Amino acid sequence: MFEPTSADYLVLGAGIAGLSFALDAAERGTVTVLCKGDAGVSNTAWAQGGIAAVWDDEDTIAAHVTDTLVAGAHLADEQLVRSILREGPPAVRELIGRGVGFDRDDGGEHDLTREGGHSARRVLHAGDMTGAAIQRALLDRVREHDRIQLIEQAVAIDFITERKVARHVAKRSLGIKGHEAMRRYGVAGPEGWMPHTPDRCLGAYVLDATTGGVKAYQAGATLLATGGAGKVYLYTSNPDLATGDGMAMAYRAGAVLANMEFVQFHPTCLFHRGAKTFLVSEALRGEGGILRLPDGTPFMDTVHPMGSLAPRDIVAREIDAQIKRHGLDCVFLDMSHLDADFVRSRFAGIHARLSPLGIDIATDPIPVVPAAHYFCGGVQVAADGATAIRGLFAAGEVTCTGLHGANRLASNSLLEGAVFARRAAIAAGQYVATGGEARPAVPDWDAGDARDPDELVVIAHTWDEIRRLMWNYVGIVRTDRRLQRALDRVALIRREISEFYWDFTLSRDLVELRNVAMVAELVIRAALGRRESRGLHYNLDCPELDDEHWRHDTVLRRPW
Ligand code: SIN
């Protein structure tokens, strides 16, 4: 066995990106994978639709590229899009090789479904629980691997970086403030102080949620694959763990974040007073489902040539407009014109979830509303998954790779996670093999005078406040006034959090709250900065697309 808190590779997150990277990296060294909760729970595991890849002879990479660029409102990086989508079919074959069973038709060929914005059937799926099938297979392979250690209930708090270590040393040994030390000397290196260079990641401080202890996990290279941040919003299709931890940690450490204003709202999540928000896959519309008003009127055909299967930003905005125009709680998805047996068996997972609520998806109108679903922005990475911090790589929803632009094409994200995991594993392997730099000694976590919080309710209330204001002011349709109001409120909340954060004993809730507030602020700042409407960012005060001035990423970086 290897030393539990030190490995060649540290992986934060155990969805498709984290697990795929771990399997590749384990060919070159030891790997520790940390997951915040139970290993089976991730955004990947909750993905229903499938994974998009050109699979059929009639389909082409060029068509997939065009659909991706159009859905992304022409903000995506065309060259990168092409290269990722070319790697799609091999990435899918790799998943199949690792034991993922995608559905096949009666002739034994893989069944391909269709989703919004796709001009062809190119989505491989495992019923309507594709993500769960991927998660299960990859987790099995990871658990079997003797060079991979998987640790659950491990909540990453912050990255350990060379600069952070330097500040600590400066404070402790030289008695000067960290920032002053950095200004004077640069950063601490193996041979003493070094001039300023890009910072370097040495690992992460991690809270053991079962014991409350904090450990320093060190590694030659670290992969960030913590997924998205749907929980920043009141209503979301995401599991509870999607609190933007990786984005917030990366920002605090000095990485670059891009396109945080582009939050995708999935048009069709279940609306039911007796149930939590639940995704009703776009694949239902891919198979012919029609969006209707309560009186049965279909409303998408006059909005877009693809009708109910238009790109997500357009469908979500139209549903939002119809709900506001008619004072509705929700609209309805109708599958009743399709073969009932087909609908119930093809969408067995959704059928099983909705029938206890008295909804038969084959015959009853399904009440749906949009909900926060996917962050198209995140930690900016190069084509090999490298971030602006040496030794820190990233893959999956936590990143902004340049694939999605201003709006993600359905089912492109599992593909992106798999492709970037592979690329990052190669780049991290080279970094570890050639880096060879000695690492400074990492100080233990200093809990200071932290005590148990006497009012846990403060955490719950603050979280609720952030999620509500994000929903109300930073949602599908935005205005400058709403965004400014949200920024003022979040700035106040962040000040309050920083006042009590270091006084209280750390818990998963407290770590998440700090991250949710950070990500909320980044979304608002990016949204206020973009003076046009494009893709998922729609601002009534600047409703036009402005290619001349705004066809570029919105970049945020913490000032030092
Ligand atoms: C869905 O099944 O509708 C979600 C697929 C995706 O978000 O890519």
C-alpha cells in the first residue's frame, strides 16, 4: 500500500472525468481519488440523455461541429470543437471497453437518440439512465485497480500552492505578512525564495467529513474534476453536491475562470409540489414529445424551425416567457401521441420516478419548468487540460474548455469529460515525469481557535438566501438592475461568511456555503460585464448580439 495522503496523482471528484483520468493515470503511477460524499453520487450519475458522438455512417463530424457552434452562439473555439468531436468515437469505444453497456437495437447496432439542437441521431444512451451506467462501470474499474485509492466523504477545502506555503513561512519564520513577503521576495522554492512565476499546485487541504479532521493531500499533479454548481440556484436538476467547489477553489488559488455568465437552464424539469426538482430528459422531445400550454396549444413551432427540439437556451427562454405571460406555474410535455409501450420502456427511469406521483408519462401531460442544469463556464484550461497553475489540471463541468461557447449542445458534456480526462492524464503524466522539482514542506492545517458554531441555522439560511436571489435576479432573463442588486447582496453575504468562516469548526456545509457564495458572485460579475445578449446570457438592457465587441470569453482572475 502507498502512503494515504501522498500519491503521484490527486483527483478531486469522481464523475466521468475524475474516474477516467484516474484509470489512465494509474498506468503511470499511484492515484488518490477523493469524493465529497458517497462515490456513486455525481452529476455524471444523474445524467439521463446520453453521450453525443458521430457513430452512424450517415452522420459527419462536420455536422456535429456545426450543431455545436450554432448551439453555442458562435462563441466556441472552432478548431478545438473539431478536435474534441473527432476524439468522440474513440472516447466512446474506450467507455465501452471499460464496461459501459449502451443500448443496442434489435439488429445489435447501438441505438442512437436525438436531442435538442442536433441535426442527426448521434446520442448513445443506456435507457434514460446513461450517466448511472457510466458511473457504475468506471467505479467498478477504479475499485478493482490496485494503484488507485478511492476515499469518500473527503471534502476538499483549498489547494495547497507554493505561494500559500511561502506566505505561511513568511508569517511564521520571518514575522512579516504574507502579501508583503510575496511582494518582496517572490515565492518559496526548494532552494529558498524564488522570483514570481506562475504558482504551482502541491495538492489540497481536505476535510474528513466523518471525523472533522483536516489533512494535507500532496501529489505530483492534481486533477480538478468536481463538476458544476447547479446548487447556486434555488431550482436545479443537479444533485446536492453540485456546489461549485472546484471553481471557487481554483479562483481563490489564482486560476483563470471564463464564461461564468453562461448557466444553462434545462427547459424541462419536473414541476410538482410533492417532489424535488427532477430532470425530464430532452430525449423525450427527441423521440417526438411536444411542449404545450395548459389548454393544449403547442407553442414552440412558431419560435424555431426545430420546434420543441430547438436549442435549450431558446426553449428555456420561451417557456419562461409563456409562464410569465399567462401567469402559469408550469407548461406541459406531451407524449400521448406516441406508442405508450415504447415511451414507458424507453424512459423507464423517468416513468418509475413519476408514476408514484400519479403521472403516467405515456398518457398524462408532464408538468415541467426550466431549472439550472449546467455551467458552460468554469476554470479555463488549455487543450491539454492544463490550468494557469502549474501542476493543476482540470476536466469536466468544472472547466471552460472552449467547446460549449455560450450554450452547450445536449450530451456534449459527458463526451468533453471523457476526452479531457484522457488529454489531462497524458499532460499530467508528462508534467510529473519531467517536472522533478523538489516540493517545499507543506505545513499542517492550522485550525486556529475555531469552535463549533452555536447557530447552525445561519448556514442554512445564508445558503437559502443566495440560491433565492440567484434564481430571482440572475436567472434566464436578466437586467442590469437585478444583477447589480444581486451583486450588492452577495457581496454583503460574502463579507458575513468570511467573518464567521475562520471562527467555526469546518463542516461540509460551511465549506460548501463559502464556495456557493463565491461562485454566485463570479456568475453575477461575468453577467454584468458582458454588454450583449448571447446564448444563455440574456439581458433586457442589452438584448442584441454584438459580434464586433463581444465575441470573446469573459475572463475573471483573482487580483493579488
Ligand atoms: C437530458 O437528458 O436532457 C440532459 C442531457 C444533457 O444535459 O446533455
